[in-house]
Amino acid sequence: MTALTVASMSTDNFSIAAEVDSAAKMAQAIAATLSLLFLWVFNASGVSPGKALLGIRIVNADGSAPGAGVGLGRLVFALISGAFLGLGYLCAAWDRETRTWHDKAAQTLVVTRRSK
């Protein structure tokens, strides 16, 4: 092998590695976007698979499902609640209504789901 061949092979490998890295970043971006979309839908509808199993749901003060706008706001504040060392979630332990920061910001409650 000549030096030119080795140099050509290493640039080809670098090019392949860059394409793989780019594809991995794209997959991560798609996964993150889909995760946020699912979380938004669950917050907007008031029920997720986990909440359904536990028999709880998220409601507005009038008992209705939060809706798209409130669901988005609740999602954004839930991310903030977790960003501060989880303090937004922990505050529910000492809050009289057991509400988290994102519940207070979105003016929602987590209630036991009634069977129909």
C-alpha cells in the first residue's frame, strides 16, 4: 500500500463515521420529538397508560380534560419541575393539595378516576 492509498482509506472511514454519527443524531432528535409529542398528548387528554393503570387522571378546576394549550404548558413546567433537582415534584409532598409546580402553573389537579 502506498501512502496515498492509506490516506484515501482513512478519509473514507472518516466520511462513513461522520454519516453514522449524523444518522444517530437524527434518530435521537426524532426519538426526543416523538417523546415530547406523546407527553403533550397525555397531558392534554389527562390520561396516560401509567395514569390509567393507577386509576388517576389530570383535570382542570372544572373537572374537564386539560386540552392542548394547558397540556403544552403543563409539559413545559413539568420539564422545569424536574430540572431543579426534582424540587417541583417533591413540593407535592408538603403541599396541602399535593400539587406539583406544573400542576399549580397549569391550574390542574390529579384526581382519582371514576369508573363509568
